[in-house]
Amino acid sequence: MSNTYTLVSHKLCPYVQRAAITLAEKGLEFERIDIDLANKPDWFLQVSPLGKTPVLLVDGQAIFESAVICEYLDETTPHRLHPEAALERAQHRAWIEFASTTLNSIGGFYNAADAQILHAKAAELRTKFVQLEKQLGDGPYFSGENFNLVDAAFAPVFRYFDVFEQIADFRFFTDLPKLKAWRQTLQARASVQTAVSEDYSTLLRAFLHARHSALSALMQ
């Protein structure tokens, strides 16, 4: 018998997107339950010791932390999304961590209290993208022709910039042709498109506007 999967989610959480993309790439049917992280239900705190999303319920048993969820799915279902070679697999895991640190930098960017901090955080992100550009080959994905878990990790990173670019031009991707091509390829992939709800951009804009930050001031 096949397992039943339930993804406990928040509509804006980039880490949830990683799990949703992996589930879709694996062709696994799953139920998605969105919760309000500002008003966490008691049942959620029972399955998420860290109080964060995502949580994957597998036949009712909980797994938390996106990296663990994605690795579990990759190990237990067909069509592996990690490289077979141990060294390359370890390198991909390292770049997945790099994607997580980039998400932290994005948080610092949209929470920046003033213009000086905002531009400093933009420069920090730009530095990360320059590093990433040097890592990329001929594409279309991170390490060639195949979509891997590392691609699932970076797709939610790039999604933020669809909205950021509507607010102002910070030239994040200027003169980074490989990164821009990879970003566009990920945007076009069905699993990436369906990882968020249709109102994602509207919800993100509302979230950013409510930060009362330097970025939200540019949205006036």
C-alpha cells in the first residue's frame, strides 16, 4: 500500500515550497493544510517541536525540517533527485545550505530599517549571486540536464525577486547570465509554479508592505 502524505504549510513559507516541489517532482499525491503561524493551533505544536513549517505527515507520523523531509522523500520513493555520486551529493547538500543562508539574507533585506541597511543587504545578496554564478555550468539546471533537490531549494529563493523587481531595481542579476537563465528555467517548471497558491504575489506584497521597513516605504 502507498503512503498518505499531508503537508502542513504556510502560504508564504519558502521552505514549504521546497517540500511541495519535491512531492510534485516525485509524482506523489498529497493533502496540503495551511496554518496561521501567528496563531498556531495546538495540534500543530504537537507535530512541530520547533513551531515551524513545513511538517510532513506520513501516514500520520510527523517529519519536520524541509531538508529532512526532502531527503526522506528522495530516499523512499522512485526517481532520485540527488546525484548518485557521494561527493557530488555532498556538494549539492552544501549548496542547499547556501540557499538557506540566502533566504536569511532576503529576510534581512525586506526587514531593513532604513535605506542604508537596505542597500547593504542588497549588496550582500548580490555577493551571494555572484558566487552562485561562478558555480553554474551550461545548465539548464544547477548541475546540468537534470532537476535535483538543489534546484528545488533555489526556486523559492528566486521567486521573491519577481515581487522585489516590481518595487525597485536593485540590479541583483545584472551581468549574471547563467543565473538569469537558471532562474527562468525554474520559473517555467510545473512543480515550481504549483508550489504556491495563485494569490502568492498578492500575499507577499501585503506581507512586505506591513513590515514598515525601508523596502515597504518604497511601495507607497
